Amino acid sequence: MSMKLLLFDLDGTLVSTGGAGVRALDRAFLSLQRLARASEGVPFAGRTDPSIIKDIFRLKLRREIDPKESQDIENHYLAALAAELTVPDGYRVLDGVEPLLSVLAAREDVFLALGTGNLEAGARLKLERAGLNKYFSTGGFGSDAEDRPEVLRRGVRRAEEKTHRRFKPRQVVVIGDTVHDVSAGKAIGAVTVAVGAGHASEADLRAAKPDLYLSSFQDPEAFLKIL
Ligand SMILES: [Mg+2]
């Protein structure tokens, strides 16, 4: 039986953290670099955490980051994120996500994994709050690479190790809420699904020419067509 590998983006696709990630990163920069509102004016959506952190150094501190500083920011960010995720308001699982994941998890012709710019530890914290980690045994993460297509390639390789299978490019489906998810998916030759649940407009997402555009996951049948 052939199998499809589904690589899900996290923020704006599965959950919205109500800004917990941004607040946590701001706290890390304030504590370690005495920089207030570090994330202001820095694009986040569809990008990897390491590239966002590097950009804040370039744009706000006017210099390159060194590896030790990068590690310190990441550690502080993760501790702050765990705290920010306990804030009751703002966090939510996006519409239709849980029913869709439970349908997909029950299928033997589908393997679920993550393809996210989050550091793996950050992704696990964000999913933990809603009990969604059980659906994703592995994935590609911002902690693997700064470059989004490379994040996806790592996700494919880990899924191949777990399943003892090889996935051809068109057996991989990349699902996300930004044009970066679509372009990274195309860069690895995957089928792409754009979901308009996040911040990007329908027009922008459609202009990126995903194989499927959905306004949300509320209709699981519409998603299942791509399989
Ligand atoms: Mg996203």
C-alpha cells in the first residue's frame, strides 16, 4: 500500500498561541540584550525561529549574532514560552483541526509529521497545551535548519526513518497558512495545501498557487480530496 506523508505547519495552521511566541521572544531579548519590543517590525509568519532571531540582531542590534548568544536566546525563549502558554486567554486550536487529525491518524495510508519553523522544543510546548503532540511523532523543525525547504527535507527524512519507507516528492503533502509554506513545499516537489486560517489573505495564498486552497479545516472531506 502506498502512503502519503503529511507535513503540517504549526502556528496559524494547527493552533494560534495568541502571541505567546512573540511575547516569549521579546522577554528573551529584553533579559539578555536589554532590547525592548525586539520583535516589533520583524516578520514572523512562515519563518524559522533561528532566522527571526538572526534578523532581530541585524535589524535592531546592528550586528551578527554569535552561536553562544543564539543558544542563550533560544534557551531563554523556551523558558519564557512555557510561562506565556499558561496565560489563559488567546490560545486556541484552529477550527476543524482536531476532527481532521483524528480522521487522518486512523488511516493507514497516511503518516503525520510536523514541518514548522519552530524550534522542536517550542513546537512541543505549543502543541502540549492542546494535547496534540500525540499526532506527531516526528517532523522537521526550525532547530534543524534556518531554511524552510531544508526544514521540510529533514521532516521527510525522519518520517522515512520512522516508517522504513521512501516517500517520492508527490507523496509528500505540505500544509501551511503562509506563502512560505507553499513555496517551501514546491521547492521540495511536494503537493501543497494552503489554509486560510492564519494571517495571510486568500488572494495572496491563491497567488502562490497551492495545489489546494482551503479557508479552514472545518470540512475534512475537502482536505481528504488531496489524498
Ligand atoms: Mg504558520
